[in-house]
Amino acid sequence: MGRRLAACLNLDDFEAQARRRLPRPIFGYIHAAAEDRHAHDGNRAAFRKHRLVTRVLVDATARSPAVALFGVRYAQPFGLAPVGLSALYTYRGDCVLAEVAARRGIPMVMSASSLIPMETVARVNPAAWFQAYVPGDRARMDALLARILKAGFRTLVVTVDTPAYPNKEAYARSGFTSPLAPSLALAWQGLAHPAWTVGTFLRTLLRHGMPHFENNYATRGVAIIARNVERSFADRGNYGWDHLARIRAAWPHTLVVKGVLDPRDAVLARDAGADGIIVSNHGGRQLDDAAAPLDMLPEILRACPGLPVMLDGGVRRGTDVLKAYALGAAFVFVGRPFAYAAATGGRAGVERAVDLLAAEVDRDMVMMGVGRVADIGPDCLRPAS
């Protein structure tokens, strides 16, 4: 493992390592993006539209990457975005991500599409955030919110950009199915990737039984091999702004709305009582050709001055983090790279990924001549030619 992690010199390197380590369908789940991957690729391309302006001969000895958000001071200006099925690509994946985030002093958003009970993860990291796909049925909604609150979470992230299933073309090409269907092809993939089969799948099966979707409702969900997996997730089509207002009334702590791209929706979220917004297109997994979050960030900030507006999608470098802050982001989240890092090396992999990105942010701040992330503004950017 040491050699494998040492070969990872930036966040992109973990993808290649994870591709080799994981069975093709499991890697395909993380890697998947909608249709022709235009939204996914557009997220990266948006950062290339901007160049950084440096200041020189600035004393950098007192610099700090720390950022305050919702009254909490985080050690780095980035956090771990929610990515589902973490325990399927590394043993006890949600706990691994939560523990590393706690050690490094950064936020981790636990995905509702997870295979470990939220209560277990909250014990590992009491400061973790919880991302919910809140059901449209109001009785189930109220029960889920009560469970999240009882588990100890104090920041609730409501994802609103999944009213329908995306095109499953990418899943079909990789062999990933929901439910996870036993087959000769899947068995062969398991034999061809013994480290994952023994270290993750069989270890989980022997110690914890068949994985279930644990956190979409107030009660335990179905097993990952259950035939009614999709049906159990398909009740979000009637979700409206009145549901968000009901959540606000029931949730006594920090409420964040994730998946906003249109300034008009940002205003509606703010007016419904959201404490913050995450501008996101779900990593390009939902609607292909969706606008890049970085491109929409300035418009949303103009529509909602004073509201913490965060961002995820396409962040791979320290310079990406700083560009987002220069455009006004209150915080930045990173998803797939930390999933690949977890698949590559478990806890050590995630720690290395966090440290690599943190080192880039620190180095870039020195080169830009800024002492605090809060000092980075639009004057630090110029359009790329």
C-alpha cells in the first residue's frame, strides 16, 4: 500500500490507482457521469477559464488556510463532499472518511446513500454533516428528521437536484446495477480483484452481514441486492418548496440546501430559511450539459448577498480551491477524488489525499502573496486568453 500511495502525487492520481484496485462495476459507480459527460467535463473546464494574479515580496510566515463557516473554524478551506456507497469501495468507508475529517479538522458530509448507520458515523465524528434525500411523504420526512437529530448531527444538507433517476448508460457500460445483481461477470471481477474481495466485501459480509441502505428513511432500508432498491428511492418527484419550509420548521440547527444552480432557486432557498447553499450539479451525475457550478457562483452570490454560498464540482487542485474563493465561495467541497483515495488506501489514502490538497493550497497561497483565504478576491483573477 505504501508504494501505491507514494505514486499518488495529486488528486487525479488516485483515480488510476482505484481503477486497478476495484472491480469494474464498483469503480464504474464512482466514475459515472450523465450521458456524454459534458457536465462532468464542464466542471473542470470552468476552472480553466480563470488565471491567478500573484503579489510578490509578501511575508508569508504568518499565513493560515483556516476558514470560518457557520461559527466553526476549519483547518482547511475544503471539505469532503458526500459520495454514496463508501463502504462498498473501502471497508467501513463512511467511518474512514469521518475519522480522517475529524483528525484533519475539516467538514465531512455523510451521504444518505450509505451502507453504515448514521448513528455509527456520528459517534466517530460528532461534527460530521448529514446529507439527506428527504422523502416527499411528510410522515416519512418528519420521522427521518427526528432520527438525524437524535443521532447528533447539527448540520443538515438537503440535496434537491435528484427528482428523477439519471440516464443509467454509464452504469450499464461498467456493469454496475442497482440492485447489485450476482452474476458470472461480477464473480469474475471479484476473483480478478482479490484485495477488494477479501479486504472489503468478504470482510464486511463476515463482520456486518449483507450491506443495506441504512439512512434514507427513519428505519433501515433494503439490502443492496434487494429487487425493490429503486422503488424505495423513487418518492422525490413531488418534492417542492413547501417541503423545504417544513424541514426548516422542524430542524433546529444549521440547514444547507445542495444542488442549486439557478439564482432564482437560491433566493427561494434563502427565503425558505436555508442557512447556506451549495452550488452543485451533482458532479455531473444527473443532467448532462448542466451549467458548471463555478460559472453560476457569481450570479447566485449577487442574488443572495450575505448568504454563505459554497461550491462543489470539478475541484482537483489547490488553485481550483483558491479560484472558487476568489469568486466568492464561502467553502469548497471535493467528492470523487476522496472516494478514489479511500478505494486506493483506506484511511491512509484519504489522509494522503487531504494532505496533498492542503499542501497545494498552502504553496499556492505563498506564491500568490496572500496570508489568509479571506484575502482572496476577484482582483486575484483574470480571464484566460
